[in-house]
Amino acid sequence: MRVLRAAYGDPRAAAELVPRLTERQAAGLDPLPSEPAELAPELLRAHRREIRALPDDTRLLLLLAAADQHPVPTHAFLRAVAAGHLDTRALDAAEAAGIAHATANGVVFRDAWTRVAAYESGSSADRRDTHRLLARVLHGDGETPRRSWHRGAGALGPSARLAGELGASALDARELGDHLLAGALAERAAALSPDPRDRSRLLSRAAADAWHRGDGDRARGLVLVASSSDESALSGMLALRSGNATEAFDGLLTAAVRHARAALEQGRTPEQGRMPERGGALNRSAGDQRQPGSDLPDGPYPYPYGPPYPHSHPDSESSQRVPNPALDVAVHLLARATEAAMYTGDLRRCREAATVSARLGIIPPGTLAGLAAAVEGRYEDARNLLKAAAGRCGPGGDPTLLIHSGIAALLLGDHPGAARATVRAAASARARGETVTVPQAMEFRAYADFWTGRPRAAETAAADALWQAYATGQDNGACHLQAALAMFAAVTGDGEVCRDRAEAARTHARAHGLGLPAALALWALAFLDLSTGRFESAAARLRALAGFGPGHGHRAIRHLATPHYVEAAVRTGDTRVARAAHADYDRWATAVRSSDDLALSARCRALLAPGAEAVDHYRTALDLHAHGTRDFERARTELLFGSALRRLRHRTEARDRLHSALEAFETFGAPHCATQARAELRALGAPVTVVSGPVKVAARLTAQQLMVARMVAEGATNREIAVRLALSPRTIDHHLRGVFSRLGIRSRVELVRLLGEEGL
């Protein structure tokens, strides 16, 4: 996916690029090439020959159109044509050759590589003249940054004045959330700046802009050449999303300490800072001569992580004092270090970060402080700190802050709150042009959707986020989503996909120190075993999960999986360790006062209780479920309760509970769990109701099968679908055979007809 993106979406260029990649590039360790001549030289040469065969005046118009469209669209072609007294009839030759055609809004090229060739075929002098012409006609409201871009592109050589103009324009574009334009301006400003120090800072900011807009390869490439003091922060963030998470933690924490010390050296104590307003007086680009010589980061926030957390209580006196950008960045880096600790599964490092924060006199972000308290066993303190963090989830806020609010809500068992915060995070990220943050928000939304019994919707959203994560170079985020999709596949009964995705997630996770997705993938395999009656295997996997350390396991996932472990252990007659695990789970559930967690704790107590003693615990669990949101687990509690009632010969209530569970599992699309409910009903001697009448296509397919069916209906090949869903072609073929079998059809033509009839 990254290769296709780098190749401007052209399969021909991608096919040419793949054999040219180094071993490290192919493994994702080094950034992909970014210059067209490095990407697909043969394709570019072929397109250039076509362009050079055109008349001179046609080539000039195509050069003008290409300069107006890339790397940023400036929408000035028609005005430039008028100002330059050019004759657009010359474009007829390009249209006759099938290279481009004119429209009312300008020129449409045959493809991206034709546009690149049109620009590359022009001489250096012609390109400069073209950019100057475009700059001359861009004088409307809001067009200053684009005019500056063309002025910079038309410059002959280094110019401190012009570099300053481009730096200021980059700041304006960044404040508007246009990271494509901001990055282009910052890169050009760096090329024009005669000061090596300013060049490094500008390249760091361009790298951050590239990261924000989802161009991870460009960001990593710029970091390699930007030898600035910001490098450890940028490198730490890139490592968090695509490298080794342990190294990411170290880099982010080191950068946080450096920025905090810089804040102290500026003559203010940490308590004097507050979160800056966007575009405030201190938030200026180094290239912007409004603040010459400043070492502070420019606004709104030059790093790839958005604006910071408040580092003092919002109602305190300190929150009204003078902004301190260096300290604000330090606090935000601590928040990102918290994420790194969560991904590794080494939550003890949250305590380390909290200790560093206290030593520097900074109030740590709520999620960091809450996790540190939980690691120390201070569950009540953890609850209060996490509640404060979860409460910061108003619409339109900082995407990173909203994601952390969602994480805090998940830890508290507040799944609607987590869904609300993560949906808002994705919306806010899109509004701010921070494309890179959207898949990360979806990683944590997946948990909320799963627990609230929406596996089909969750699977569709997570599969789309997976594609975005891979396309934007966030392989670690993609690994986490692969693990989530493995869990969805386990719930929806697709064992082969569950195993494929879990293996992909665990392979990447082990190589990058990612305990969170590794643990989630193992839990998915264990749940698949549990739902298909392989209790020994489920118990063994969950025992292994409890024993794995950082990089392979995760304390939070182990905790969440406790109810399933207790069930598997009881089924195999091994309850000693299960009782100890339940005791800790119950202590947390009691501390956070989550109805869902308390319900699951009561269910564990029922499973561990002998005979009739379990009944009251099951009733307590169902009463608590009635006030919670984890509908899928409520159905599993009814299944277990119905089974217990059957064994106790409470036939009437057992039948009612089992029918209720069966109905819920069929609604959720959880066939294995539904099979367990039917088996219990048959053992009871009760009839199993079969739904009569036609069943819609969507109800007969798993979420993954439905996605594959829709793509087939759109004309995609198995290989194209495999790329889109990050699965092997073999798995797609398995899915398609399953679709044909479930729908009783034999061809793609029949599938297209059937989906068309139902409006799918």
C-alpha cells in the first residue's frame, strides 16, 4: 500500500519500484524514495518522450498546468493564461495525443505521471518563469501562502528574506490545517535559507507536516536530513507508530526532559505555563522573521503529535499565566511516551515517566498518572485520575487528547464514552488535516464497538482503518488493528481469518516490542477456542498470556481476558489460578464501579461457586448487565446461566435464558456462540426456533465475507481485494468460496445480480 501511494497510485510505477527497493526499504525499515526519477525512471522517460513530441506552445501550457497542480494545487491556471496572453487552443494537440484535455476549470492530465513528466520536461528557466507568472496572479484573500510557494519555487538561489516569507506562510497554512501546503513551504524555505540551523528546524517542521498529512515515508526521509534538536522527538514519534516501541519510549521521554529543562532555562518555572492558544504570540516559525533567533517550536505545533495537554489544573491560578511552548511540548511528549508504554505492555514505564514528570515539577497527563497508579495497585487513585482524563472529550478538541480520553474511558469500562471520544478524535483529526491520527483513533474505537456488540460495524470500520494505517506508514497501528480484526473474526466465527490475522499481528508485534497487539491477538485465538468448545486450548493460551512480559504480553489485556480465562479454567477443572486472577479483577471492578466489570466479576464468582450457590451470583450478574453496555458479554452470561440452570433441572428458566442468548448471538452474527446455545437447548429437549422466510444476504454472511462480496461486485480481483484488506489472496479465495456456499450461487455474475437486487 505504501509502495502504491509512493507511486502516485499507478500500478505500473509500483511494479517498477518494487524490484528497485533495498532490503531495508522492502522491510519498512528505511523510507521509500520520493523523487519521481528514483521511483519509476523508465515510466517517467516514456512519458517525457510523449511530452517532448508535442509543439512548444502545447508543452508550455502543460508545464503551467502541472506547476499549478503539484505539489500543491493553487487554482491559478486560467488567470495565469490570461495574464500571460497564452492561447489555450494549443491544448488541442495534447488532447489529440490522449495526454491531457482542457475543461472549464483548467487542464486534466491523463494520470499523475503524465503531469510529473509535463513538469520535469520543462527547462529550469521555463519552470522558474512559470512559477513567477503563477505568483503574480495569486493576490486574492487567503492566497498569500500559495503565492509565497510559487515565489519560492521561482527563486534563483538562497535568500534569507524569501525563506522568512515562506516560513511565515507555512505557519499560516499550518494554522489552517493545510499540512500539504505547510510542508511544501517549509521544505522550500529550508532550501532557500542560508543558515544551516534554520534549515534543520524548517526540515523538522516539514517532516512533522508530512507526518500529519499521512506521508510517513516523506516524514522519515526528512528526519534523516534534519539534524536538529527536534530529531529525538520526531524520531520517537515515528518509532512509536512504525518502529520499536521501547526505543520510542526512550526517545520521547528524553525529548520531554530536554524541553522541560529548556522551559526552566527560559526563566519560568513549570507552574507558570499553560496550554497555548493556536497562533499565539510565541507560536511563530523560525523562518518567520517575526521572531528571529528563537529556539522555541513554532505554532500551532511543529511535531507530529498536535497540541499539548494542560499541565496544570484548568481552574488553577497557574492555568491563566503566560504561555510556555517548550513546557507544553514536554507535557505532550510525556503523553506520547505513555502511548509507547501502553503499546509495549511495560506499564511500569508509566511509573518511570510519572517519576520524571514529578522531578521536573510537571503535572503528568491524566492517562499517564492513572496507569502509574494502577501499576502500583492504587486502584482508587487510578480511577479518579482516569475519570478526569476521560472527561476531556468535548467535540472539536485536540485529537490526541480525545484519543487519551477514549483510552481512559476504556480502562474505566465506559464503552459509550470511549466510542464517543474516539469518534470525535477522528472527526477532529480530519477537520485539522491530521490524516495520520484517524486510524489511531479507530484502533481504540474497535474495543468499544466490540464490547457493545457491534462486531460487523466494528470490523468494517477497522478494516478501512487498517488500510489507512498501512498507507500512511503506521505499521504498528496496523498491527494493532490486525489483532482487533482477529478478535472480530473470532466472534463472527471465521476461524481461518482469525488465525491469519492473529499470526500477522503476532509476527510484527514480536519484532517491534508491541505487547498490546501481541496479547490481543493471542486473546482472539483463545476466544475462538473457547467459543468452539476447545477449552483446554483456550485455558492454555490465556495462562500463557498471563505469563508473558513486555513486548509479548500486556497487563491490561490479561485483565480484560480474566472472565474468559475463569470460564475456560472452570471447564477444565483448574480453578486455583483462576481464583487469584478473579480476586484482582474484582478489586479493580469494585474500585472503578463499572456495571459491566462488576457483572463479569459476579459471573466469574458464579462459575467458581459450587452447584446451586452459583444461581444468585448469575442473577446479580444479569442485574448489573442491565445497567451496562456490553451486550455481547450479557448474552454469554445468559448462555452460561442457562447451562447451569439446565444442570440444576430448572428447565423453564433455563429455556428462557438460552433462547434469549441465542437471539442475541444471531443478532450479533456470532455463529459459534449461537451453536453453543442451540446445543444447550437440544440437551434440554427444547425446540430450537428456525427463522422462516427469506433471509437477507447481509444476514447470511460474516462482516468480512460481506466486504469481499461487495468488492467483487465492484469488479475487484482477488489480488486487489487482498491488498485492500491486508489479507493473502488464498484467504480471499476462501472467503469467496464461503460466500458462494452460503448464498447458494456459483459465479461472480450471480453474486453481482444478488447484491444488486438487495441494494448492497
